[in-house]
Amino acid sequence: MTRVAVGCTDYPALEARVANHAQDGEIRFTTRFKPKRADELIGGKLHFIVKHMLVARVRILRFEDRSDGRVDIVCVASLERVHPQPKRAHQGWRYLADADAPKPLDDADGIGDLPPELYRELAGLSLI
């Protein structure tokens, strides 16, 4: 699944948000509708879009119905950086096929710290 990290300007901002909202090693993201494929998403990943780039993901633990009719997506409160990959912003969440999911980032080379615009340009030139 993909979801836009609204208000986050970069990966460190997303990381801080997850750290601030984590409780007992879990974090909850509220949505209006439970995905039809919820059962197959458990154990999968929720990917975050920041500035039109997939930058990180968390593992989905379960879905919980709330008393107000909404649904919580309960995830592990530990971000995993991924190779930045272009992705258009959208409202709510969207399914993401395993084949389209970005690979984990081995950040020894610092590529994950590049500004999104520069990363896009270098990727377009096949330099990264």
C-alpha cells in the first residue's frame, strides 16, 4: 500500500513524526474505509510518499475498526528506508504490487539523503 506523508518535507520529518506518535512499538494511521484486500495486506508494507517519491515503509500488523466508523491501520513503529522511487501523490491509500515496490536502501553511499529533485534527475540520467 502507499500513502502520502502529508506535511512531511523529507525523510527526517517522517521519521520524527513516526517516533512522536509511536506507542508500545506500534503506530496507527486512520483511514475512512477498510481495504477489501485487508487480510492479504497483513504482514505487508505501507509505503510513504514524500514530495512525489516513495521514501520509506513500515510493516502492517493489523486493521482495527474504531467506534467512529473509521479504521486504524496498525503498523510497526520502525521505518525502513527504501530506494527513492517516483510516485504521484494521491488521497488516502492505494495498493502497490510487490513487483512495483522499491528495494530497501543500503544507505552507506548517502543516496537517500539527496534532495528529491536531484535524485529524480540523476535517476533519469541512469546515474543511480
